[in-house]
Amino acid sequence: MSETMTDYATSTEPPTNAQGEHSPSAGDLTIGTLWDFLRGDRRAILAIASARGALGLGFFFVISAGLAREYDNHDLVSEPWRMLMPLAASLGTSFILFSLLYVVARTGGSGRLPFLRTYPQFLTLYWITAPMAWFYAIPVERFLSDRGAMLTNLGLLTVVSIWRMVLMVRVAAVLCAVPRRAALWPVLLFADVVALAAIVAAPKPVFMAMAGVWSPQSEWTGAMIGFQVGAAGVVTLPIWLIAMGIAVARQRPWRFGFPSRSPAGKVARGAWGLVFAVLLSSAMALLWTQPEQRLRNQVESLIYSGRIDEAVQVMTMHQRNDFPPHWDPPPHPHDAAPRLLDVTDAILDAHVPEWVLAFFSSKLRGLLYDSALLSPQVTSDEEFDRYVRVVVAAPEGAALVWEKRRWLEALKAANCSDQRRRSIEQVLKLAEQYEMSHGTP
């Protein structure tokens, strides 16, 4: 398209300051332009789409978003690919949305469709939304509880997602030269399809991963959120399709391509300075957080490779604050191996500090409440004795046994061996001592 914006200066001479040096023009991509873009300003959208060097700026913004999301979550030395996940995801999703808008515009009576020339401009705008992800750099895990950090991260994800969707509706409206109400439906359809695909394909709750929540305790919450969002997505999918069809039929023609500007601006020094300042700050933060993540990764790698004794030795040699806040060492509920019983056995044999044993005591609650696991038909007497040994030694073992005393008493009365009955009597005495010391009825 050759439509020219008249809102911008048309002089071909770059403006200069009093010393004759080049100064940012109205068409240059400055920090103010970035802010205006994030507010959905049409002039800023066009300025960024045509600015020289803007695609490179967007690339570095996406890298900064990857650092913001992962600097405090993973060992980036061992897993550097995690920093590039936003880059890969943005390339795929931007192409899907752009292709959908291309098809819609063509169906809506657009004339010339400059796909290959326009996609880099669209990708630039898509990447320039990356600063929204800087909110994820807030280390909420360091000053909030596990639940508080999870809710805060999910709240930030919700705000950023809605903000980005509203902004892309505005970009789509400018790209296709239609009102925002018409551009809304293709963007909603795109968001719905991508969310459903992510929910189905992701091995773990996708929204927890997007929010930077990696705590195993949050997996159930993440699964419930994924189920609810997935159900809503399936129900609303036909609505977006029908609404988009109506919008295409009523709003004609749909033009496709950004109006050209003359002269094209360039990325101002302030914008480059901003992105590199963020990258430098992230690099400084890595010096603070990565030792914790490397230590966490070392312990988890040893446990998953079956070298449990070595993992326990590493934990014993360090303090709790040497590891990330809210870290929950394996095994986790979804892990096929190793078994929690094997890990806790190794911990008891090593006479570890109490903070190490406390790491695993909360996991014992799940074992004690799994009646099938501890039934004579599933668990041998020898293995049951191992459970008893762990429970007796655990810091919260007496409280856990007291909570489960009714089931243990019923198990004792059932048809079980003398060895298992003696083990049950041992843990019931522990429950009695807890009841006497705490005055619990």
C-alpha cells in the first residue's frame, strides 16, 4: 500500500540541534514512542513498524523478556535454551496471527496483499510488546509465601496477557485499516486456538510455566486453571468464528499493510540505551541468583540419576538459604522415580541437619494419607517398617501420625501380620505422646 500518513513531518532532511548534530525527529523510535505504543497509539505503531533498526531492537527486547522470566527460576548455564523460549514462541505465534489476518483481509476484499514485505514490520511490533514481560522479573518469591508468590505471578500473567491482547487488537486494526471492533474477533480466535494448543501439548500446566511458577505444590492449581480455561476455550471457539465471519462480511474492504511514512525514522539512542540497560541489569542479577540455581540443579540431577547419597551429601554441606526460596526438591508427585521412601531413607542414614529433613516431612503427609499404598496387599511388612522409621524421625512425624490415627487403628484391627501390628503400635504411641504434649482431644 502506498497510503502516506500526514501526521508526520514530510521533510527528507533529518533535524539537527543547535550544534548541528542529529536530534531525534518526530518519526524516530524513542522511549516516548515505546510508551505510546504500549498505550496503543496509532502514530507510535506506524513509527515502530517503519523505523530502521526496530526489528533488531525488538529482538533484544525479547531476549530481555526471557532473562526476566528465567533469571530466578533456572540454571541458565546448564539450560541456556530457556532464555530463547520466548523468542521461539513469539516467532511461531506471530506468524500464526499474521497469517490469520492475511486470510481475513483477503476474504474481506483486500486488494494487494504484501505478505513477505509486511510480516517483518508486524513481527517488529509483536516483539516490541516484550517489555510487558519485565513484570515477571519482580522476585516475589523472595518476600511472599509460596501461595502468595503463586497468586501474584498468576495475577501478573493475567494483566500482561490482557494488555498484550488489547494492544494486538489495535495493531491488527491499523494493519487491516478497520475499526478495533472488527479486528477484535480474529485476535480472540487466535488467542483461543493458541491457548488450547498449549494446554494440550504442554507436558506440565502451561499457565504456571508462563507465569514463572515452578513449585510442584502449584501443579494441581495449574491443572485446574488449564481445565477451566480449556473448557471455556472450546465453548467460545464457535463464537469467535461466527463473530469474525460477520465482521468480515460487514466491514469491507479490509486493506492489508501498514501505511508508508516519509521519511522513515530510526531507533533513537535512548531506546537502544534502555534495552541494553535492562540486559545489563539482568546480567548483574544472574550473579546473585544463579549460584542458587546451579546448586539446585546439581542436587536435582543427582537425585534423578539415582545418586541419592551424593545429593544428600551436597545438601548437608550447605545452608537452606544457599538454595532458591520455595524450592521443593524431588521426588515430586508426577515423578516415576526416585521414590520418596528411598530418598528419605538416605537422609536418615546421613544424619542430615533438621532443615534438610524438614524439606521432605511435608511430603510424608501424602504417604500417610495414601491408604492403598500402605495396605498389606500393596506394601510388604519390611517396606512398611521403612515408612515407620521415616515417620518417627520426621520433625512433623508425630503430628502426621496423630492426624491419621483413626485409620492406623483400623488397620491394626484388620487382618495383618504380627510384624505390621507391632509397627502400627509404635507409631500409635507416637500419636499418644503428641496428644498428651499438646492437649489435643
